[in-house]
Amino acid sequence: MSEAQSSFPRRDESGRITGLADLVGVVLAGLVIGVLALLVFDWAFESIGLADFGRTNGWLAVILPAWLFLEEYRAWGPGPARIVAAPVAAVVGLATGLLAAGLAAGLPPLVSGAAAAGGFALVYTLIWYFGVRWLDRRTG
């Protein structure tokens, strides 16, 4: 097995992540790291008296997954597949995230925002992964 094939996440020669499990794994890892970073910042601000704990916007947890989505977008290169798949995934993912935030509205912003970020990222991942590949096969 070559070095490129044994690394995580597995990528093809263009730099695109090849497996759904790899993409979901990296997205989930990014979300967990984002939430943990927010918890640390929130705790630090609370400990020095600048804010109450849990008041940080949990949507910020989506920063690392969004960076990954941007890299995936670039790796697909020019073509109609990525131009259609990305905004469709973004709109449906954003709607899912807003729904999750609405369902968790009574909770602190850190929790409701993290739920929203998770909903957005997972729905975007699924629509992107299957959508861009399906469209690429259709458009050649």
C-alpha cells in the first residue's frame, strides 16, 4: 500500500477524499475539536469574569468542517458538479442547522449553536459527497 493510500483521510490523486466514512470522520473530528475549543474559551472568559459560561456562540464549532468543505470544493476543480452541489448542500445544511438551533432554543447558545453546527455539517457532508459524485457522472 502506498503512503497516499495508507493516510487518513484517504484521498485520490486530485486531493479529493475518497470514502464517505473518511469524510464523516474528519467532519466529526473537526466538530468535536471546535466544541472543545469553544468550551476552553468559554471557561477562560467565565473564569476572568468577562462572560457567563455557555454564552459563546456554538455555531463557531463549524469552522474546521467548513475549511474541509472548502478544500474539497477546490479539489474537485472547475466544473458544473461542484458549482451545483456546494450551494444545494449549503442551503439544505443551513436549514437543518437552523431547525436544530430552533429545537434547542431553550438551551445556552453554546449548546444550541453546537447542535446547529453539527446538523449543518453532517447534512452538508452527505449532500456534498453523494451529490458532487452523482453530478460529476452525469455531466462527465
